[in-house]
Amino acid sequence: MWHLKTEDGSTGRLLQLVFGYFFFYIITGLSVKYFQDIAGMHSMEYLVYSTASSTLLATTVVLVLRWYKLQSVRLTKIGSVTFPSELYYIIPSGVMTAVVVPTTTLLYSFDGISVMVAMTIMRGSVIIIGRIVDAIQIKQGILNKKVYLEENMGVIFAILAVSLKVVTGGRDGGANPLTSIPVMVIFTSYIVAYAIRIYIMNFYKNTRPKQSKVDNNKAFFAIEQFASTITIWLVALIILIFAIRTDAVGTRITPYVNSFTNPVSGFGWTMFWGTAFGIVAFFSVFLFMFKGRTATFAGLVNRLTSLIAGTTSTLLFALIWGGRWPALVDWISLFLIFVAVAFLTKAEKKRTLELKIKHEI
């Protein structure tokens, strides 16, 4: 199972992706806490440096490895240019990714807002989105698999886990983010973008030919990465030029501009450790699009792994740099998460048996 070579769609391959996601998510969590809480870097400055290095890394990898080669189910033509019809929705998915990346950090940048609650609301929402996407695509005839009872039970316990933190207000003493209009605007943007993206990823996955000469998931990731990187840096440049020309100031716009015009000391190290977020992106997408699994299952595996990694990074930060220890509510939530994982384990055994009977793996 833990051999480097594993079959596409196998449980061994799934566990490899989970471990990689878990490991690099811990590094990402620790770097965020260290540079903001210990080094004193503003969240907007960290956003600029980590986004720069992570997008550069991911884009470089897919260019060097030529993952952008896509086996299309239907070619289309505009004038004399012929291209895969899939670009019509993969590029918008990349634009949605460009919305998800900054809004994730922006939700943590508001004073008085509970970071823990904001984090759990976002993850819980993505879990619900996965189940809704399955329901829609089953009705459309795009998905020909049923969602197992164990997967639905996993959703229930995962929602209980994240709801517990929302109800208790988190452990960092901040206010509930749902009471702030600016936060709700950013949160809504995050959810809408993620919903569109998860639907597109699963539409793409569920409409691929059974036999393909290329790894279609890698092609999807590459094209989506190009679109998201171009969008992020184009928008970043427009905001920067506008802010400089209008002498705009504010709690977020000022450090944003300074991160370009007057880089903080040690920004290079921030960019170095920020590359972990770029590596996380690989594992995240491949988990969301894992072969033969429903969006419900894949979304749960993705989000639960990040929740466990988040708790682990909190523990490590407390041990190494004297940060806050997880509160009782965090441990109860973690227990509920492991219950959800237990249901997912049962669902995975049933799914792999089904896929083997159908000769899909």
C-alpha cells in the first residue's frame, strides 16, 4: 500500500495523497502562525509573498513536466484556431481558484473575528457543497454512482464537528464572522467560487473517456493553474497601480502596497516557506478529483485532512513557540472528525470492491 508505485484509483494512491496533503498543510499552517504571530508580519504582506511563491512553484512544475497536454472529448474551433472544448469550463474554474486563494487569507485578516470559527465555517461549507454537487450530477445523469450511507454519515459528523466550534464561538475569543457584512461578502465570494469549481472538477472527472493516453487530472490542474495564476497577478497588479495612483490607505491596502514598494525584512524566507501552499494545491486538486469516488467522499477526505492537519499545526506551534493549546471544544471536534473518518473508511472499502467488480481499478 505504501510502495511508491500505486495504481490510479487505489486506496494506496488515496492514502499517499492524504499523507502528502497532511504533511504540507502542517507546514503551511505553521508558517502562517510563525510569520504573523512571531515575526509580526501583517496578514496582507504574508498573503502577497506566499501567493507569489506558491503560484510560481505550481506553474513552473506544470510547465516543466508538460502536464497541459489534454485528451479532449470534443475539439472546437474559433476562426482558424482549434482547441479542446474543455477550456470553456476549465479556465473559469481557474478564475474561481483565483477567488478562493486570496479570500481564504482575507477572512482571517479582520480584527475581532474568530479565526477558528471562520476556518471551520469555510471547511464545513465545502463539505456540504460536495454532497449537493453529487445530488445535482446524479439527477443530470453525469454521475452514475450512488452516495453510500457511510458517506452521508461522514457528512453529518463532519458538520457536527465544525458546527460545534461555530456555536461555541471558537477558542480564540473572536466574534462570529457571520455578524460582519464585509466578512460575509468575502465569505460568500469564497463559497460561490468553491461551489462552481467543485461542480466543474466533478463534471470534468465524470465525463472523461474510460481509456486515456494522458493523465487528465494533471492536464486539468495545469490549465486551471495557468488561468488562476494569470488572474491573481493581473488583479494584484491592477489593485497595486490603482492604490499607488490614488494614494489609497487602509488597514489592508497600506500593508498590501508596502509589501511591493517596501518589502519587509525576511520576505525571502516567507516566500520559501510559502511554497508549501503551492505543493498543497497539487494534493488538494487530486484528492477532489480522485478516480471513482463521489464528490461527497472526496470533499470529506480533503476537508477532514485539513482539519486534522490544522489541529496538528496548532499543537506543534504550542510546543515549539509557546502558542495557545487547543481548547476542550477543539478536542471534542477532533473526536467527531475521527468518527467521520471511520465512516469514510467503511465507504472506501465498499467503493473499492465496487470498482474492482466493474473493472474500473
